[in-house]
Amino acid sequence: MQGDPVVFAHALLRDLSEVVAAEQRASERLAELRTLSEQHTLLLDNAPLLIFRLDPLTNELLYLNRHAERLFGVPAARALEQPGFLVHAHVDPEGVLAFEEAV
């Protein structure tokens, strides 16, 4: 077979069933987390309490539930944009002082 080009073939086979199974489990877990997050938000938004979350480093308002919107008469989106919103929400000086000491 002189003069014929030399042909090389190399095959690499790998069982990907473990990788596929891991991706499936990750996808299922992500769906579970999304469901839990939606349930958590639904619970917080419908609780008849003032619920908020502050950034622990800056004390910036990060979350305000729907009940708080009704109590303050201000949409949460606007309250989140207003620096010091909760401090100014207190109507009495003792409330402001207690809030500042708490955070």
C-alpha cells in the first residue's frame, strides 16, 4: 500500500449519564427553590404585619411588604428609592430614636 495516504482514527467515548443525571437534579432543585421563593414572597406580602429588610452594612431598605405599603400609603418601589424612609416614617421622636438604636 505504498503511496496511499495514512489514515488515523482516534475515538474517545465517555459515559455522560452521571453528568446528565446531575444536571437534571440541579434543574429540579432550582425549580424547587423558585417555588419556595415564590411561597416566601407570597407569605411576606400577605402577612398583616409591617415587614421590611435592611442591608446589614448600610441600613439601606431592601424590602418592604404590601401591608407596609398600605400602612404608609407609599408604594414599596418609591419607599425603596427614598433614603432613610423608615426613619422618617416614625411620627414620634421616641420611635425614631428606638429605630436608630435598633439598627
